[in-house]
Amino acid sequence: MRILVITHKRLANLRNGHDLRVWHLCRELAKQHELYLLMLNLSSLDSCNDGLAGLADVFKKISNAPNLPTTRPSLKRHYRRNDSNYYSLSYPHHFSKVTEAIADICQQNSISHMIVFGLFLAEFVRPFSSNKKILFDLMDSEVLTLTREIQFFPPWPLQLKTRLKAHLMRARLAKAEACLPHWFNHVTTINDADSHTVCRLSGTSTNISTIPNGVSTDLAETFDANGHVAKRRGVAFWGNLSFKPNSDAVRFFYENVYRPYLAPAGIEWCVVGRDAERWLVEEAKRDHGIRLTGFVDNICSVLAEYPIMVNPMRIGSGLKNKVLEAFAMGLAVVSTGLGVEAVSMAREGIDYMRADEPEKTASAIKLLIEDECLRLSMIESARKVVLEHYTWSKVAGDLDALLCSL
């Protein structure tokens, strides 16, 4: 079949969760189907023209939609009740140009199916839902993400303006996500919790499925190097540190686990990733037990030195790719329930250790550091789960089956 893939941004960086998912799924689908790519740039701040290497090997044709205007959006946008009409109200002329571009690509290339990635593209592709088979990949539920973030706001009436703005945004997002199963043939998310949120909002469940992320089988080949005695007595965390769920997790872990429990026990904490907050940079200068690497090209070379990955996520949705990466590379995982909820095939106490309270997190870390047999057994078991259920070829096969059934 001929499939038009539409993204809300340029595919430029595999360290970005959106790009990672789109790239790997499409690379697998291209083995069976003819793929065309249309990239919208819905951020006026994104001026990068560079794309991922190898795009031309996956997509038969690559197009860029007209750029978002630099003019101020129309004031009509403030009166919207549903975020599914934000762009048609804010930039009506631009909206028309984008839908015309989609129509032209479909006509010129005899497109029969579309895969659309991201909530804010819904309004652009809705006009084509009557004559195209559309699989809409929401990825993460924006409603669920915001709901979890609101739970950690200071008590009323502190930050009143922020609270009111967040509740208004959530109401608009909820109306938008509720429309998706009614507008499109099928809706997918990365996590069962995200799928359940869309089911609840839309009142239907018949055309909503969970397609998780995966890992490359090449990554799993590092297992032999990492699965033995670690060089350092410590734990590792990695990710984009400017991403709110990651920055919240780092702050929480430092204040509630590392400082009171791990530092006195001489257990090192390694944080890998760009854009660390200033407070963490300053703490790393004062405390030699904190290893702050910044961005590294070959993350495996750093992680090979550590026995454990810690994932203290408290907010966010979707799937934390770092969990699958740790499973594949041979690090034992200690995670909050939220941090591992999307990896539904992993078994608590067998493939990972769950710890939601700081004291339990510290105890689990100390146990896995001291008990090498337990740690290696857990690593072996988790690796089997990844190779059986969470490779990109496996999850893309599930997505392909869905497409063929539309």
C-alpha cells in the first residue's frame, strides 16, 4: 500500500522521543510498503533544516509543508473550546495551504492510507477521513500528562494563575482527544494508560490500541559487556534533562533518595544528558558522588560501568525508553510504578524492582548492588522480555497488522 506519513516537526534527532518512534516504525514499514513523508513545522522557533541521515532510504518522497507564519495568530484562538481547531482559528490562510498540500500529495501519489503522529495534526487531516484510511498515533495522551503534573502543583491558592491556565488547557485537550476515535479509523498510543484515557474521554474502545516503543536489536548486543561485574558502585539515570518529567525525577531523587540514603552509603549517582539545571551542576561540583556527564555520543560506554539504572519518574505518560534501553544493555532497573507502567510485559520482582517511596528505592538499590546473583538473574530475565516483545521489528509488525485491517 502507499502510505502518507505526517509529522508535526522535522525528523532531526533520534534522542527526541517523537523522532525515535517515527523513524524506527517507518523504517520497518518501508520494508513492506511505499512510504511518503510530509513534515509540518508547527513551531515558529524551529528553523533547523537538517534531517536524519537515511530518510531517502525509507521514504520514496519527502515534502515540507508551508512554514508557520511569523505573524501573530488571530485572537479568535482564545475563544476555542477544543484544541482540535487551534490552527484553523489562529492561522486560517496557513491552514488552508497545508490541507491543499496534503491533498496534492495524496492525488499525485495515489495515497490510500495515512499515519499521523501527534495530537495537533488532527485538524489538518480530518478533512481526508472520509476517503482515506487514517491511523492516528497520539503517542502520549496530553490530558494524562497534564493531569499528573497538576497533582504536584502547590496547594490552593498558590500559583492560582498557573492552576487556572492548566485546567483550561486540560479541558481543551480533553475535547480534542475525545474526537480522535470518532474522526479516524484507528487511534494508537504508546501506553495502556494513555489508551485508557482516550477510551474514557471518547466513550469508545473499539478502535483504540496500544503500540509500544521498541529497541534496536543492535543495542541488545551490548549485554555481554554490561551484564557482569560493574566497574562502579553506583546507579545511572539518563535523558533530556530539560524535559519536565525528567527534571522532576532528578530533583525528587536527589532530595529524597541520593542525599539521605545513597550519599552516606558511598553509592555514586551518574546523570547523563544535556541541559542539566543549574542547581544540579552546582551540586555536582560540590559532591564527587554525583557524576554529571552532559551529552555523550556513545552512552553505552558510560552505562557499561554501572550495575543499575534508576527511574524515579513521577509525572508524564507514554513509555520511558530508558527502561527498554536498560533492559537491553544489561542494567538492573529500579523504577517507580509510573516509570515502568508502559512496559506491561515486564514482571515486578523478576524483570525489575518497583519502588515508589524513597526508602524502598534506596533499599532496592543497595540490595541489587550487594547481591550480584539476584542482579544478574534480573538482567537476564529482562533482556528476554525485550527481545521477545519490545524490538522495533516486533512492534512495527503489530502496527502493520493494524494498517492492513483498516
